[in-house]
Amino acid sequence: MEHFSPKIVEAVETVKTSPSVQRAFDYVKDHLEETIRDQKELVLIEAPTGHEKAKAERYLFYAS
């Protein structure tokens, strides 16, 4: 990070070491395989403009 100002580097380090950010990273790592599977499924649902209902319903399924 030699091309960034010290304030930017300090801010990134602070965020990077935050316990809540670490928990979020751990969650992503722990659920990576299923997240990729779900994203692949969602991307295959056709959703032309004005016809997004099927995809929206699937997103709701994953959100609940």
C-alpha cells in the first residue's frame, strides 16, 4: 500500500482488524460453497425487464 496516504492505510487496517469484519469474513469463508451454488442457480433464471417475478421469488426464498 505504498501508493496510498497514511490515513487511508490506517483506516483500512482498522477496518481489517475489526472483530465484526473478521466475523463477516469468517461467515463468507464458511458458506462460500453454498453461496456460489446459489448464485449459479439465480443467474440461470431468466429475468428480462418487466418479467423478474420468478427471480425475485427465488431471492426471497434465500432471504428467509
